[in-house]
Amino acid sequence: MATDAQQACFEAGIKFGSLYHQFAGTPVSPSSARSLETAMAEAIENQPFCESVTVEIHDDRVMDAIDHENGYTELTGSLMDVEMRVRYEGVRIDTRMAMADGYPLMELVDVRDE
């Protein structure tokens, strides 16, 4: 049987998997980045136990990734940072995804009983 903290960590992992794999490959440009950030956050916040999600798509990284005349690129983990808070049975989990050594690393930031 999983502890509440373990279940909360599992829930955070499910939400990151959903966020990443649902939106990876979405066309993005600096002009569409804000609306995509909002759509991603609101979609994941619909899931059970998800308290908050913040998505930041970096315009400079998007611009650097655009390699054709159409003015957009495909969303990848390298273009964004994400913070997420999950609350399960009195346990709060803070997580983030950010670039680390060229890889979009998803990690636990804090696990605490409340």
C-alpha cells in the first residue's frame, strides 16, 4: 500500500506525463506562446489533486528553434519551464520541469505534510 506522500508523487508524475506528451509537437510561435501556456496549465489543472500549474514558454528559445519561413516551431521540453503543485490527503508536492544538462528534467522540489 502506498503512503500518501508516495501517492502524491505518483499523481505529480501522471500530470507531467500528460502535460508533456499531450502538448509536445504543438506548433508554437512567440505570438501564440501565451495562449498555449494558458491552455496547457488549465488542461492539467482539471486533473484530480492538481492545485496549480504554471507554464512558461520562452520566446527567445522559440525564436532560436524556428528554422523555416512559416514562423513557428514544434513545442518541446527545451522551450519551456513548468511548475506544478499537487495536494493529496494532506501532502503537498511541489515539482518543476526545467532544462538540466540539455534535458528537460522533471523533478520533485518539495514534499511536505500539511
